[in-house]
Amino acid sequence: MQSLVMRKSISGYIDSVTVISLSVFLEGLFLFLTDFRKLILIFCKPSFLFPGLSERKQLKNAKVFSSGSSCISNYKEMKKVTQQVLRWGMIVALVMTFACGSDNDDDSDPKRTSFGIFTMTADGKTAKMDGEINSKSLENYEAMAKDYPDVNKIQIVNCNGSSDDETNLKLSKKVHQKGISTELLDNGTIASGGVDFFLAGVKRSIGANTKIGVHSWGGTDGNGNSVSASDFPKGHANHQPYIDYYMSIGFSQADAEEFYYFTINAAPASGMHWMTAEEIAKYKMEKK
């Protein structure tokens, strides 16, 4: 988040420089055009008409030559005006060079590709996920989706669970709503909340030599006592958020309940059950 704020600040700074540069350029251009007639008179200066003579003799001969011409009689004024216009020209050139340089620097900055546990690949449509889902993961995903609106697949390297189940369910629902597919890469592992995230994919595929682990959830009650899903009878309200989640990502109610109760009875919260090929097929972990 800090990087985004910093980028916005830098962007605002560059916009301010551009506005100031344009203002200075227009003012300089106005002065230049205003004094353009006087600037042309530089070609009438004595050193141009009488090269090789001292400035005093040039002026003397110039007065005779010009017969009172305003070009020569205003030579000193022309010199002053010319210097002023040249100074403005230098200022305008420097400011515009700085502004253009700032724009070029901004354009040449590599686009951000890392967003917490997510990393965008070169095609701008596929993200890789590696790590535990945490309280910042939803925020990081949204930042990635903003910078890469065409992302349509998340490839999971490893995700052994979630340290924040509430954020995990919100993140997973959003991924499903965006029509994103998920893929567990070869030799990858997903477990616990990582499995819930994987199931959010509108299309799901599983590579070779992978591991998929499920178990019961655990926590504490209002009195600080340890509890787990298996402590509550089937149909208890504490089970419903997970069943509702599976239904929200496309499971029928029957399939959602069957898979949920399978997971919480497969292993205690302190353990892990690694799904067999038969179980993966039975619970429709892959979806074409």
C-alpha cells in the first residue's frame, strides 16, 4: 500500500511539473513573439554592417550609414532585448527538458509485478501465487487487478493455508466473481484455506506430483476454550459460512455439504489429510 501511495505522490509531482513547465513555456513564447520584431533588428547591428572595426567606429559609421535609422539608433536597446529573449529561451529550454525528462523517467519505470503472495507474469494475464493467505491478501489482489485488469488465471505454486479465514473467503469469492481460473502447478501444494481458494476458480486444473490437504478448522469460543468444527453437530450454524461459500462458487447445496463434512472429519485441526486421486475425482476438484 505504501508503494501505491508513493507512486500516486510521484505521479502528482510530475503532473505539477508539467503544468508549471507549460506555464513558463507559454509566458516565454509570449515574450519572444512580443520582442520578435526587435530581435530581428540584431541583424542590423554595427558589427554586422561594419565587421573588423571597433565598436565605437562601428557605431559612428552606422549612424552615417543609417541616416538616423531606428535600427542603429536603438542598438543598445536591441542588445538588451536580445539578451533578455535569449535568457527566456534558455529558461524555457531547461524547464521543458526537465519536464520531458520526468515524463520519460515515468514511462520507463518497470510496471509493478509483485503484490504480496501474487506475482504477475510477462503476459499480463496470468498471476502466480506462492505463500500463505493473510489479512493483506485481498488488498494485494485488488491492487493487482487494478494494474492488470486482464488477469484471468492464477497459478498456485504453494499455499499451505490461511492466517485469516474471513479474508480468505472474501478473496476467494472475488476471484470466482471475476471469472478467474486456478491451476495447481506441478509439484505444488495446497492445504486448508489454500484448498478453499483453489476451488474458487471457474476452471480448475491440477498438475503432476501435487498435494492437496484438508482438515477440520479450529479456534476458540467466547470463553477462550479451544474448539474445532467436529465439536458441533451437523447442521449447526457454525458450519454454515463454509457451506454458503462453496455454494457461492458454484457447488450445489448437496455437493457443498458433502465436501465440507468430508474435510472436517478427514483430520483434526492439528493434523492434515492428503487427498487421494479417488477423492480428488469424487469431490470434483478439477473443473474444465
